Amino acid sequence: MLKIWGRVNSVNVKKALWAIEELGLPYERVDAGMNFGVVNTPEYRRMNPMGQVPTIDDDGFVLWESHAIVRYLAAKYGDGTLWPKDL
């Protein structure tokens, strides 16, 4: 299952969540960043050395940076919806 770290009041996290919701993907969200902390833990920094949100783990494939996440999700899951079938 797709897992995303980030707080819902982050504009960058909202972009990734929008794509996830539009694609109808099941996911788990973990509060991270600002008041929630998490981003400076060794575990999180192993996934995302920049220590920012959002970060996703898609069955072992880890990616951070909201625009990269949206493009990845659209390319992998959005064929014909968020991603054109004919480029």
C-alpha cells in the first residue's frame, strides 16, 4: 500500500494527496513535519536526506519532492486519466 509522510496543511503535501485521491489509490498518511517532527529522525532521513515533506513509499519505491511524486503517480497509475495514453 502507498504510504505518504506529511501534514495536511502543507501545500506540497496537498499536491501529492490530490493526485492520490484523483487516482483512487488506497494509502496511509503519516503526520510529519513542523509540529509533528519525524523529518529529523534517522529513519526518515534514510528515506529523504533533505528532511522535507512529502515523501512516499510505493511498495518499496521511495520518492520525495511533490512535483516528482505527482508525475510518478500520474505515469504509473494515471494512464488515460492524469496521464495521456498518447503522448
